Amino acid sequence: IVTRASIVRPKVARTTHYCEATNQFTEMTYHDATSLTGYPTSTVYPTKDPEGNLLTTEFGLSRYVDYQTVTIQEMPERAPAGLLPSSIDVVLGDDLVDLVKPGDRVQIYGIFRALANKANN
């Protein structure tokens, strides 16, 4: 059972930057702990090229991926007697976002990856 669903948010997958001094484009690809390919990359957003020239971000040429976090809980009728149902957070990406809402009964198949908890502020 889905108990909570976050709003859909964009995540940077690739940025394109233009340098007026050199007339060249530079691309940066980003991966995080939830990415299926590559190791997590730095989250530093470039503002200058290696020679120190200013870079301008070309938002239309950059790529963003939608993602959403939902919390699912085991069905109460399947929980062991006397114990609370356990729950887990699931990160949805691309075409899977915004398909479920709290109260929906779902079966999820995917890759389980243990991630560090973020402190709630």
C-alpha cells in the first residue's frame, strides 16, 4: 500500500555550457546513488572552464529527469500478528513518476539498493 508520495521533481542528468570566449560547448553528465549507470559524480556545477573563462548554462540543451519518492507499506493483513507493518521508500524515475497515489495497492519489482537516510529538516 502506498502511504506517501512526494511531488515530482526534476533531477539534472546532463548540463550543457557555452563559453563565449572560446565559442565552445561543454557537457557535464551527472549520476547519483539512484542512477543505474556509472558511479555517483560530483554535484559541483561548473561556472568556469579549465582556462578560467566564464560558462553560461544552456538550459534548453541540458537534460533533466523526473523523479519521485513514494513510501510503501506491507499490507496490514499480511503483517505478523502483534507487529506493525514495515515500510520502505521507493525512488521512481522517468515514466514511472506520478502513477500512484497514497492508498493505492501496488506490487513493485526493481533493483533494491540500500541508501543512507537523509535527516528531515
